[in-house]
Amino acid sequence: MSKHLKGNVSQTEFHHIALKVTTDQTIHAHKLISNMDISSLDDRAKLAWSDCLLFYEDTVRLLNLSMWSNNLEDIQTWLSAAVTNHETCQNGFIDFNMTDYLQRLPFKIESFSMLLRNSLAINKAAASAGFKDKPGRKLSDGFPTWVSAADRKLLEETTNPLKVNAVVAQDGSGDFKTIMEAMAVVTSGSKTLNGTQGFVIYIKKGVYKENVEIKMSGESITFLGDGIDATVITSNKSFSQNQTTFRTATLGKFNR
């Protein structure tokens, strides 16, 4: 980072430089991982590697958001998620007791982890010094300040039902029989979002045995069911089936 520092710099400039260095290194790490020769890896190691590739794609996105934001609280959230991504990447290899593979990744795990944590600490210090609002401050409508206008509108929707974009029903009475079929249409872009409402999927009564993967970034997706004991999403993926812990999630969000 020293080559980026010229003379005296303000706290704001130092904060920006720290984010810039971390972002550049994350992009470099992602490039190295994506170009890595994995032909010698076994199937489990390849699965853990593919998880890492997803995590670093998401970390690049999170750091780019941080670079262009003035909201230190948002940046703290994004940097915390970046640290979690990095740790979960490692956990994929740890799950399979294959920690030696971590040394084959084309960058130093320890130094990269320190870089992320330093950025997180620098941002936390800046937030503590400059954020004047009281924690948990709410707007006049009762929502916390971090809840966006679009999300407030969605949460306040009580008298008029939400407009449903797609219906999932196992008996064939809806648009789709599985949740993932509905999600495939959403992520393909063939269905348009309802303005600030986002995309609403109504899932009729039934037990849906599937791993639901939401592969999109930024858009709002709402699932509506028929009740806690009526609409059930369940899955039985586990570590014993040679799955990383990350891959066993019944419902997972993957940014792209």
C-alpha cells in the first residue's frame, strides 16, 4: 500500500486508498483462480475450487460497491461479507480435510485475509469517528434508516395484495411445478420486474424437495406461501454426499 501513499493524506484519502488496494488485489486473485489449472484436482477439490470462484466473483462486486459508496455502514456490511466469502472459500477445502490444496491456490491466503481485515478495521475506525447518527435511528415511519424507500413500500403493502408474477404448484395448476423452474425464468430476463415491488413468486401448498439457488444481483425477489406448515421447502444435501457446507443450503443466494 505504501506506493499509493504520497506525503500527508487525510483519513478519507487513506480510507479510499485502502479500498482501492484491496479491490485491485481481489480482482487479481479472482483472475488467478479462474485461470488456475485444475486438471490434477480430484472431484471434491474441484467443487471447493468452484465455490471459491463464486466467492471471489462476489467479493469483487462487494468491493466495487464499497469503492463508490459514501455510506460507511453499507461499506462495513459489504467488507464483512467479503471476509466471510474468503473464509467460506477456505472452509470448502477444510470440510473435505484437504487443507494442503489451499497452498496450491495462486495467492497467499494469509496475506489476502489480512488485507481484507485491515480494510474492514480502517472502515470501522472511519465510521466510529465520523458517523454522527445514533445507532438504530429510525425515520418517522418507524423503519430504520438503512431500509430503502422501495423496501419500505414493499413492507407497508398490507391493504392491497402484491402482484404475483409467477405461481408454483406441484399439481400443475400454476405456471411452474418447481421453484427452480420459476427462478430459471426470472434469471433469464424473460420476466420483467414490477418496478419497486420486484419479482413475486407465489408457491402453493406442498413440500418442495429442492435446493433453490437464486443467481442474481440487485433485484428483489419475494416468495409467498400458504403458511408455515403448508408451503415447505426442504432438502437433504449433506457433507456425507461430498458436498461442501456452502452447497448444502436449502435456499441460497448467488450474486452474479
